Amino acid sequence: MGLMTPVLKGYLTDKGFKVCSDAVQVHGGSGFTEHFPVSQFMRDCRIALIYEGTNGVQALDLVGRKLASKGGRAVMTFFQEIDQFIGENDTDEGLKPFIKALAEVKAQLQDGTMWLMQNGLQNPDNAGAASTDYMHLFGLTGLAYMWALQVKAAQAKIAAGSSDPFYSTKVVTAQYFIERILPDAGAHLTKLKTGSATLMALPAEAF
Ligand SMILES: Cc1cc2nc3c(=O)[nH]c(=O)nc-3n(C[C@H](O)[C@H](O)[C@H](O)COP(=O)(O)OP(=O)(O)OC[C@H]3O[C@@H](n4cnc5c(N)ncnc54)[C@H](O)[C@@H]3O)c2cc1C
């Protein structure tokens, strides 16, 4: 729970605000005005990125404290749980694209974790500079796992004869997630590996 707290708080509130912003966009100009409550939702959502630990500070907590705690036991447990799920389900034809996507993003998260171990300990600025991208990569990995679990449950219901559109909708939404949202993981990994040199290059007076 300690490891997941910054991931859940930081990733989901960032995305929650994005969802509210998209909702304003859907309403066009009326969304921006006070015609509809959606503009108020957007402002109300914005505070969630700030209070209860700003998302930047949550990301620092994740890489600086939670990750390394007890020799990385929590993150290793998370990886093991995903590996076990993949091992138990990788021959399931219906789950194949979801298992493949999960395995790929988990490998990216492991890669990012290794990079942090190798570069963050010797230079804490590298850990700080990577932290928000790492938190988002972690959030995407967690969601890929959650979507795979949901697809498994939905497909079991469909196979058992359910025609409730709730289940077929779940599968399509999961497909959308792996096609249109999960690829962001690669960008986060690339960014986090650039380190702190450019971020720290300018003197304080330049700001
Ligand atoms: C509507 C509202 C309700 C609130 N309710 C409560 C409440 O009920 N109880 C309560 O205790 N507090 C409450 N707060 C306060 C809230 O918890 C703080 O605003 C929040 O923790 C951020 O602190 P700050 O405003 O001092 O910003 P700062 O700490 O000054 O942060 C400013 C920016 O700097 C970044 N930053 C800060 N430190 C670092 C660092 N070391 N390295 C890199 N970046 C850093 C932050 O991520 C942020 O982007 C509330 C605030 C608001 C606006």
C-alpha cells in the first residue's frame, strides 16, 4: 500500500483533471462558461493535484523513499504478482493482446526501475528529474494489469452466456486503453532516462 499510495494519488489525479478538461472540450464554448457545471468540476478537480501532497512531491516520495524501502521488496512483489498473472494466462487466446501489452509495459517499468537504481543513487537529481515520468509509467503498468484482470472477468461472463453489454463494453474499453493510452509508457521511459543534466543546466538567475 505504501508503494502504491503515491502512484494512485499522483497518476489518477493527473488523469482526473485531464478527463475534466476533455469534458469541457466536449461542451465547446459552453463548457468554458458557467452554463454547465463541467467548468466547476474542472476547477474542483485541479486541487486534487495540489493537496494531500502535491503530485510532484508524491513522485519524489515514490522514487526517493518507497521504491528503495526494505531493499525494493514492495516493487519486487508487484513485479512477481504481474509475472504470475502473465504465466497463468499467456495461453488464453482471448487475453493474448492484453497479456502482451502488460508484459511489454512491465518490462518498461523494470527498465526504468533499473535505470533509477543505477543513476538515481549516485546523483539524487537524476531520481528527482525522473520521478514524475516514473510515477506515470508505474500508473500505466498498474492500469494495464487492472484492465487485463477486468477483461479476464468479462470474457468469462461472455463465455458463460451473458449478453450484458457491460462486459463487451469492458473488453472494447480495454482495447482502447492498450491502443491509445498505454503507448505513452514508452515516452515516459524515454524521458525519465534523459536524466537531470539539462534540467539543472541553467543557473537560478535564468529563471
Ligand atoms: C483548497 C485547499 C484545501 C486545503 N486543505 C488542507 C487541509 O485540510 N489540511 C492541510 O493540512 N492542508 C490543506 N491544504 C494545504 C495543502 O496541503 C498545500 O497547499 C499543499 O500541501 C502544497 O503545499 P504548498 O501550497 O505550500 O505548496 P509548495 O509546497 O510551496 O509547492 C509548490 C510547488 O513546488 C513543488 N515542490 C515543493 N517542494 C518541492 C521539492 N522539495 N522539490 C521539488 N518540488 C517541490 C510542489 O510540487 C508544487 O508544485 C489545502 C490547500 C488548498 C488549496
